[in-house]
Amino acid sequence: MTMTMTMTATMTTDVLTLSQLLSPSFPVGAFAYSHGLETAISEGRILSAPTLQSWLMDLLEHGGARSDAVLLNAAFGAADDLVQPLDAHARAFAASAERLRETDLQGAAFCETVETVWGIALGRLCYPVAVGRAAAILALDPELTSAMYLQSFIANLTAAAMRLVPLGQLEGQKTQIALKQHCAAIAKQLQGATLDDLHNSAWMSDITSMRHETQYSRIFRT
């Protein structure tokens, strides 16, 4: 009974801590980035809730969302002297200048805030590596961290689509609900992931990210 209560209390604390770390109010500026989604919408590739859901599903299974989760788990389990090489690998894996800017600037803001609030010096790490290291230091559950990171990733892009498609708020919420189980399943699957598990075959997302660099009129930074 005591063990069950302790585990429940720990899990509740983890959820609350991660809700804060991955909240839209946490100052990483996630609202400014669309991960190439703005160009995909501008080119008519995403026109509705179903096409948005299909695009986001590809990111979860084959693209940037999945690779971020791999990097997060690799950072969670990395020895201290391997964090910087891992971060360098993560930066090299960015498919475009904007993708690199996205992960670098969000990561820098995350690291600065974590050091100011929790007193944890992470240095300057790209975003998923920074989240993984913070989760390890704070002794958070890695599977839960991955699931909530993926949910935050999807929520941010859904919010961008709601402004650009435009997409109604109810459709946006239904999209997130439809993808929730996939966030949980991928988080479970990637427990203990290493760089050997890193791959990306969502090439259209990479291409739209590259095209966004020269898009004439745009709202988002990526």
C-alpha cells in the first residue's frame, strides 16, 4: 500500500513538472515555429483536419517528431561526457538551416530557463537533447517525458495550422485526440533509444522546411 502511494505521488509530481516544462507558457518561443508546416499549407498540401492529421502522423512515425524523441531518450541515458557529442550529432541531423535554428534557439531558451528556475546548468543544447538531460537530472520518467514531448510537438503544430488553414478549434482538439495514442505508443517503443535508432524519411516535410527559407510572405520563423 505504501509503495503504491509512493509510486502514485511520484508519477503525479512527474506529470506536473513535465506539464510545466512543456507548457506553451514555458519561454522557449515554440509558437514562432511551424516546422515547415507553413509552406506545406501555402502549397496546398494541408487543407483540412484529415490532411493535417496525416501530415502530423508522418512526422510521428517517420519524421522530426520521432527523431526528436530518439534524441531525447539518447540524451536521457547518455553519460555526461557524451552529451556534447550527442548534441553535435543532433545538430548535424537537422535537414535545413531553419530546422537547425528551430532546435538551437528553443534549446537555448529551455536551458537558460531551467538553469534560472531549477539551478541546473545544461550549457547550450538543442531542444530534444536539453529536455532529455533535464528529465534525467530531475529523475523524471523517460517514457512519460517522451509522450508529453510528442504531445507538445503535435499541439504546437496543430495551433499553427489552426491559424493558417484555417482550422476550427474543435477540429484542432479532435486532431490532437486522434494522435494521442500514437504519441504514447511511440514513447513506449523508443524507451532506451540510442543514435542507432535515429532516422528520418519524411522528406516532404524536410523539403517544405527548406522552401520556407525563401518563402516571400510568412508568419512563422520556420
